[in-house]
Amino acid sequence: MITPTGVNQDELVKVLQALRNRILAKPTLAPGSTTSRIQVTNSLTDFCIDGVVYRKAAEDNISVGSLTALTAGQACRIRVEISTAGTVSFKQGPIVTGARGTARTPNRTASRATLGYIDVAGAFTFGTTAFSDETFADGDPDLAPDTTSEKDIGLEA
């Protein structure tokens, strides 16, 4: 287990943890064919957890589950993670007052790789409200600098 022991080492720890549990191919997150759900559209996504490589096939209509609904003027970021079994899960960050993209990324879950994240804003009920393309970002935000382009997070095609 990697833990911070000095001043200002939290960001370094996040990077080291992300390198141990990371995606190796672009997953391409998108709204599902049922638009209140999501999908992983890449036919094969390789990822690494605790140094072991796994593979995830494309999957449609993944339920986001029972996350806390947002009201008008609120925003949050959801980390999309995957387990060694290929199960996709969601971790909701803090709900803030503001526009899409203003919320903090939630901390990663141990022994899971991050496929990407979803930025949501405004009145939004998970499992009911339709997702839109602009809410999705592929890749691990812990491996990205201040921008989140594919080149920055090692997913350039």
C-alpha cells in the first residue's frame, strides 16, 4: 500500500496508485442505448490492477445505480471504475454549487482501475435523466495534468 509520509505528497501518491491500477487502452465511455445508462464502446479495453493485466469487452446499458440526485445549480463528478472481474462501478464526488466541470474528482477505490469520469450539472436524477456526450471523459484524472486531453493522459490514438 502506498501512503503519503511527507508534506505535499498526496498528489504523488495518487499518481503512483494510478500507475499500479490503470487502463492500458482507451475505454470510450458514452451514453448507453438506454440514455439514462452508460456504455463502454471500445471492443476490448485492457487494464491493470495490482500489476496484473485484465481485459474488458464492450458493454452497453450499465446502470449507474443509486447515486445522490442533483438539483438546479449543483454539479458533481463521478469516477467510473472497473474491478478485476470486469464489473463497472461508480463513485460520486462531493456535490457542489456550480457548473459542469467545477466539482472535485472523488478519490479512487483500492484495487480498481479508473476508466474515466462523468461530469454532471443541473437537475439530474441518476437512472432516470439521460446522459449527453459532453459529460464523459476517458482516462484517469489522477494521471492527467490540469487538462484532460487524450494526449495528456496517455490515451492518444
